[in-house]
Amino acid sequence: MSFMEPTDRQGVAEYRWPVEQNQSLHSLAGIDPVLVQSFRVCARCGCFMQAARSLNIKSTQLRKRLAQLEAQLRCSLFSHSANGFALSRDGLHLQAQLIALVHERKLPVIEQPLIRLAVAESILHDILGRDLISLLRRNASVRLDIISLDSELSLRAISADVVVWLGGTDSPLPGPSFAISEPQRLARVDYLPHIAKRYSRVAARPDSLGDLADFMLVQWQHDRHVSALGPWNSLVEQRLAGVVQLHAYELMLEMIRCSACIGLLPHYMSQFDRGLVALPGLFKQPMQRQVWMAVNAESRDEAEVQRIVELIHNTFNERREWFE
């Protein structure tokens, strides 16, 4: 039994199939290896949806490939039922043939490039998290290292392929310490105090700084060192009681949602969580920051890096109204 060395064809090893086959199957010579690879993944996963994720294609596209393979082999490879599918007799035989080929040549697993994505913690949680989860649902073979940035020090210390951080509205500095492409502006973020709707009737919501004396204030520790948030930080520092300092961003959000606390959040939070309401007009001086993105100068041309960049651009474009 002989075949070609694997070649790189859209991430699929290509073989020359043996001429003599079991009589239940026609010759595999000339069969598109992409179709055979789709069958192999389905047989291994035992689930069309998981196989589609592993191949980074839609389930409908996967089913079309399998139907095409069955048509070319002129046999049924699967036995379908209400609980899913099982391999037919011909399917089991084809699987055994492919396993034998893999074992004979010890074909290597196609390595996926590791992409390092560093994102400001609040942006990762509020903006990009859902789309990154969606990416993983579609593509189970991706290798992604997601780094949460919670301070200027962590921004300067990391090395990544793509970096998304919060900086000044006029300048991206301080930015990453490694060589990057020209930073791109993604969105401007205004900051306002927020409170949970269920803890504040409209008539009783504070409309001056003096009214805040009756409320517990909660602050994310990272924001203490951000000069753009100076008015809020000064208010918190003057408090002799009724203040909670937190190191975890998600816990701060839970304190605001569930403990009648008031905390400083991006103005889009009422879009992200309908249970939160902004309290405008409390501070005369606006508090603003800019979301910046840059790409590692050494890896910016890699296809997988560009896909992550495209995902980030699409995410911010789809949520453009959040920043208006």
C-alpha cells in the first residue's frame, strides 16, 4: 500500500490512494482529500457540529462534503437515527483504511499557529468576549492565547501579536514596549457613574455630587491610577466611609448590580446590561479614554493574525452605536 507524502493543501494532508480496495468500496484514487479529511474528523468526533467546529466550517458545508464523498464512492457511510449517526459497514471499512494509512506513515498533526491576543480587561469582558466565544464555537482547532491587561505595567510587560488597550484620547502612549504597527483608533469611551435600576427609582436617583453621600461607592483598583478618571477618583479618595475597593472587574460589576452601589463604568454599559442605568450630569468635567489597537510588527502579515484583527474591527463596527 503506497501513497504520497502529505502536502499542505488548506490544512489537509493529501494522499495517493491504493488502487485495490475492498469490493464494497470503489477506488479512492482521484477522490478530493478535503472530502476524506471531513469524513475522518466526523468519524473521530462522532458529532457533525463538533466536526464542523474542528474543520472551521459550517455544519451545512460539512454535510455537503460528506454527501459528495458518498456520491463519489457510491455507498452510504453513515447510519442516521434520532440520536445522531453511526458509521455504516462501508463507513467503518473506510475509517479502518484511513487509520491504517495514518499509522503506516505516522502522519503528523497539522500544527496551528499560536496567536497571542492582549486586551484591556474591561474591553475583553464587555466588548470582545462574546465574539471570541463565537470564534471558538466555529473553530475548535484554533490556538489562541488571550492575555487580560489590567494595568499600564501589564501593557508594558507583555508581548503579543495583537494588542487592544485603553489610552488617552490624543495619544496612544503609553503603549506596548515591543515593535508595533501604527496604532489604530477603535472607539472613544466616556465614563459615567452607574447604578442598578432595581435599586433606584427615577425620582430618587442622585442628580448632584452631594446626593452621592447616601450611596455606597465601589471602585475598580485599576482606575485609581488613570488620570483621565481624576474627578471620580478624587471623590472616592475623599470618602471616609461607604467605599469598596475591588481588584476584580467582574466583582465590581456584581457589586453595582446586586448591592445598590454606584460605580464608574463606560457609558455603553446600559447597552451591555439593561439592568444598569447611567447617572449623567454629576461631574462637570468629562472623563474619556480611547480604545487603541496595534499589531506586532513581526507577525502582522500572518493570515491568522489578520483574522483576529478583522474580528476586532467587525466587533467594534457592529457596536458602533454603543460609542455614539
